[in-house]
Amino acid sequence: MQFTSIMKKELLIFLTILISNLSFSQHSETDTISKAKIKELNFIVGDWIGKGWMMGENGKSKFDQTEKIQFKLDSTAILIEGKGKSNGEVIHNALAILTYNKKDDNYVFRSFLPSGQNAKFKAELIDNKLYWYPNENVRYIIWQNENEQWLEKGEFKREGKWSQFFEMTLNRNDK
């Protein structure tokens, strides 16, 4: 009688594991639409290094920048790690995750800072350029030029006109 009770428990554990594995395998299939959309952004994937500038209260300031960008989750997401330094001091340190939202047919750019701040932004691909929008009056545009450099500019809109406040030129550091 005791042996039967142990066998029942073992059978129950085995069935639970089997069902949970079958359930997990059904949900772990790669989202082919998201994968195809994220693959369109392969021009930003890699290790990058370069320089940039941005306008601030005290005028134009220059910085050195690195970006480490990788496909993740079977190429359905992109992980972005960026760090900027000026005079040896870190002035920018951010992590972002870029995914595709099938329901809204757009990219989603989620940004995280060491301060604990994080936000979700709309992003889109227009003419092989990635646009992401911290708000309706600010946009960043990332593209690759004919020399395979990463170019990025930041612009703000005032009175219906876009004005540049940020620029970065990076070279691949992984070739």
C-alpha cells in the first residue's frame, strides 16, 4: 500500500513536469514577425567607438562614446549599452532594449539609467534610419553612412522646425 502511494506521487510529479515542459515549449517558439522586424536593425548591432558633441547651457561640449549592441532572445530584441565620457568622467551611462510591437506595428525603445529612471519610447524605421522619440518634440536618428559609420543626431522641435542639439559619429570596434 505504501509503495502504491509513492508510485502515485512519482507519477503525479512526472506528469506535472511533462505538462509544464510541453506548455513551455509551445510558448517558447520564436516570434518570426518580431524577429524579421528586429533583423532590419542589424546595421546598429556591434561594438562601436567614437566621438560626439551636444549643446548645453554652456555651449557645445564634446565627449567620447562607446556602444555595445547585441541581438538577444533569438534575435527578437536588441540590447544596447552606451557609455559617454568627457575628460575621463562618465557623463552618459544607459541601457536600452529595442523590441517590435506587432499590435501597434512599431518598435519600442525602453531606456534604463543608473539613477533608476526608465522610460518607454516609440521608435520607427524610416528609409533605413532608426528614429526614436523621447517625446513629441525630441527625436534621435541613427543610421549608417557609406563608410559603415554609425551616425546619430538629436533634434528638438520649436515652432514647427527641427534644430540639432546632438551628434555622434562612431566606428565599428569589432572588426
